[in-house]
Amino acid sequence: MRDSTVRRFKSIIAEFWNEKIFKIAITIQVIYLIIAIFLTLTFFREFNDFLVYYKVGKVFISDIKTLYDPSNYMWPFRYFPLSAIFFIPFSVLNFELAFLFFSMVNFCINLLICVILYKIFCITSPDNGVEGKKKIIFYISLYLIALPHVYNYILGQINLLVSILLLLSLYLFLNHEKLRWDIVGGVIIGISINIKPITILIIPFLLSFSLSKKDNLNLYAIKKSFTRIGGTLFPILLNGLVFLLIPELFIGFLEINFTGTETLIVNNSFSITKLIINALTMSGLERALLQELQFVIFLLILSVFLSFGFFVFLFRKLKSNSILYGFMLGILTILLAYFDSWDHHLLIFIPLLTISIFSLETENSNSKDEAFLLNTEKKAFYFFIFLDLPLFGLIFLLRDFFPYNFIPTIFLLLLYGSMARYLLREEQRTF
């Protein structure tokens, strides 16, 4: 079986390598990597996210109670405490070697993402033929070319690790019917949340049943749903034990993420919450009042998008493989609501967007809602890949006068709305 898996893997790589655009994409990825390593180790040695992760590993070993003390880092550490374990192997090396090693790991993860994407494409749109497979490789190549990869490599971010875990869980949900795979897929999502909580709002969208038709609500669908959710919660709840043992960590976690002064800093996050806080800060609103209001603003925006999205998903008409859109709605909600949503986070969302685009393109439906969603997704896809980072750079230069990185927000809102409209349409499709 192992030999068979290796042969299939080699076969997929060979198919990729036969396409010129994939060779170009890999070359561009290598260039991104070289540029990032050079810039980070020379100009941005003290200004990158990996330096935070690097120090987090050391703090976890030496003085875990100060894990959320912002004075330890250039930028605050916002993740669950157990995520620090992942960074310990890097923190025992010197910084330069650790960053090189981490960058190479990121590059290898990107290659594995391509393989998992290919396998998911083959599940969601199985009757592709030669031309269909070429189109799959075309979209995967565009993902590799995406400019946010440069930003991600320079910062030394962990988005790619989260992305591959998310895609692996999606593959298991789509490819297996047995409940044990729902447990495994759920645990993998839970691990991704442990590493970076950006995927936490996927949990409500793990339901495999819909209330739009009575025959969808059966015992097996309910068991399947709660098996997924239970598997997801298990790794997350392990952090609860850490918080119980060290209460200071729980207080620090809440302050850093929701109620502290760090979230008041004017920056170029594209979340609606941050755009509002930036506007209130720039208007001269008293800082103490703003600190009291910020959590209310966050909760209001979160509750609107989460409740509406959950309602749409719960009463969806789409039946087959709707889990893909559940993943997308969960990530869209957190990107729109959370204070700290950045352009490099799009690398977690773009692969899911790519799967949806390809699946819709292979359909022979005349639905206006489907056409509208596909059109919206393709525009957002090309914007995120080619234009988002240059526009972010422009907004960054203007941050003292105009710190509103609002264009990605518009595309995310359009995606959210068109996806909701599509999920509630009368016709059903399968892919």
C-alpha cells in the first residue's frame, strides 16, 4: 500500500511537471523564497512574525507564565498556549538557521498543498479528462504565483501549515463516509485551530445535515456532525487544562486578543472591526472610551456575520459536498470580524476559493445564482493573487493619513453575500 501511495504521488508530480505554467510557478516560488530570506535576514531581522514565534518557543520553556507578556516580543503573541510547542524545535537553533529551516518547511508545505488540492479537485469534479487536468494544474499554478506568498515568506508566517491541515481535513470529509474519518478530520481542524485560531469559526459549519428538507435530518447525519465537532474540540480543550493550571495565561490570552490596548493600535488590518476602530481613533475619540467600545464593536460584527452565515448554512438547499462552503463561510466570518485580519491570511482562504471556482466551472448549470457566485469568486481570486499586495503596500505608505485597507474587505463581503445567495437557491447540484 505504501508503494502504491508513493507511485500515485510521483504520478501526480509528473503530471504537474509536464505543464509549462507549473514550472514557471515553481520558479517564481523559489524566487519569492530567495527574496524573502535575503530581506528578512538583512533589512527585517527585527521586524518579522517568525521572531515572535522564535521567542515564544524559548518563553514556553523558560517562563511560561509570561507567554502573553507583550514586552517579550516586537508584536503580541495571540495564539493558544499549546501552539508554542510547535515552535520549540526552531527556538533551540540560532535565529538565522531557524528562519532558513522554517522557510524551507514552508516551501515544502506549499508543494504538498498542490498535491492535496489536485486530489480534492478530482473528488469534486471527477470527470475532467486531459483538458480538465490541465485546468486543475493551471489554477494550482496561479495559487503558487500569488503575491501574498512573498509577504508570508518575509514575515515567516504559519498560514501554510494551517492551510494544509484545513485542506487535509476537507479531503477526508469529502473522500470518506465512515465516522472514524470524521473524527480524524475534526482532530486535524482542532490542531489547525491550536496552531492559529483563524479557523475556529469553521466549527459551527461542520454540520452534515440541513433543515431545508426533512429527509436531511436523520440520525446518521446528526452523529456525523457531532463526531466532527467533537474531534475538533478535543485538541482545543487541551488548552483549557493549561489555562486551569496557569490562570495568568488565560487572563493574558483574553487581554491580548480582545480587551487590551494592543488591539487599539492603528494598522492596516482589513477586518470591518479594525476599519471602524481605525476611524474612531483617527477621529480623536478618547482612548479609554475606545478601549471599552472595541470589544462591543467586535461582538456586534461577529454576531451579525456568524448568525446569518449559520442560518444560511443550516437551511441551505445545496446538499452534496456543502462542507466546502461551510469552511469558506467560517473563514470569511473571522476575516471580516476579528481585529487582526491581514493580507497574508488570504493564503488560507485562496485554496478553498480555487476549489469552488473549478467546481463551478465544470458544472453545466444555467443558474443565475451559480453564475453570479462564479463571477464574484473569479474577480476576488485574481484580485487576491495579483493586486492585493501592491494595494496593501500603497495603503501602508499612507497609513499615517489613510490607514483603511478596505478593498479586500469589499471583495470578502461580496463573496460572503454571493455564497449565501447560492446556498439558499432552490436548485440542487452535485459535484
